[in-house]
Amino acid sequence: MSELQINTTQNVKITFNAAGGGERLLAFVLDMVIKIGYLLILNKIFGVFEGMDEWSQIGINTILSFPVMFYTLALESFFQGQTIGKRALKIRVVKIDGYQASLSDYVVRWFFRIVDVYIFGLGFFVMLSNKKTQRLGDMAAGTAVIALKDSVNISHTILENLKQDYKPTYPNVIRLSDNDARIIKDTFITAKAANDYQTLIKLRTKIVEVVGIKDVKQKTNTQFIDVILKDYNFYTQDM
């Protein structure tokens, strides 16, 4: 499994394990099994429409097939870079800058599946030929698929020690994902150790923007980011 270095927007390098070609292929197969299963059930229930002309049947079957057509796009958008297959294999799509991919990124990846998947499996061979194991869709969208095993584990990377009577300050932190919280913590630790005040300022500004905080109660950047991480753990520890 190759390593993947991601440069965050604060110019801090974080190392992940890039998902291997075998993991990605197996996730693809699992997703394909789900799609085929759905189509078989669909055909069993709606395969024949009594009294309908051929074009009407084609039209209805096309509409009922939309979940298969948009399966990957919909699930990656709703589940932060994961389909059922990716979740089973513990891999996830992320941006090369370390933050969560956007809907437009998922659309680009999904569109390129026409080339990557359906033209002789070209994307699989492209993955094997580059260190980041990116297919063409990843290259176009600026994304990569990382392995979550060991390297992105909440108990190892973003867990904070909370007192039993801890009272959170910013409930909006639930807008963050585990991936966001891990990147914030990694960047925070690195910047604080290096006395990199500019990075701390930028990190604070980005957090305020993403979380939607209007009233920052802490005086220093260090205190603020520390509270954000503790609040995130408070609201997600039982989820």
C-alpha cells in the first residue's frame, strides 16, 4: 500500500495510505453486485407491463433504473466520499488538499466513469500506473481514495480528553466530518509545535467560515481551536 501526501490549505503535509487497486476493485465489485441485485428485483417486479407499448415500457424501465445510474454519485455525495462498497472496504474519496470533496468533484468523478470503467476498464490500469492510485476521474476532480484502516481512526486521531462536566460552546461543530476534525487536529498540533501563528490564524478563519460561528468566545487562536476539537468530540462521541 503506497503512501499519499496531502497538502492542506495551510500548507501542512499529512500522510495517508492510498487505497490499493485491489481494495478499490473489490469495492467496485460489491457495489456492482448491489446494482445487479436491484435490477434483477426490478425486472422480476416490473419486467412486463400488460397493455403497454414497447416505448412506454422502455421509458418506465429507464426511470426505474435511475438509482443504478446515479448510485455512485448519490452515495458519495451523501456519505462523504463513500459508497456501500467503499464503506465495507474502509476507503473514502478525499480532495488532494485534504478537505471533503464537494458535489462538483463527485460529479466529475462520476462522469469520468464512462471512460474509466466502461472503456476496457481503463481506470484500473491508470490506477496501477501512478503512485496515488488515481483513476482519470480522480485526476480530473483533484481527488484521491484513501484507506481509513488504522490511519484515520477516531480513537487514535481526533479523540480529546473531556471532563465529565464538560459543557460545549459551539454546537455547529457537527457540520464537520471526522476527516475535517482529524485534519484540524493534525494541522493544529503541527502549527502549535512550530509556533506557526500564521497557520493558526488561517486555520481559525477557515473553521469559523465552515462551521458558521458568529461569536468567537476565546481570546487566542490556540484556545479557540482546542475548544472546537473538544466540542466536536463531545457531540460525536456517542454517535
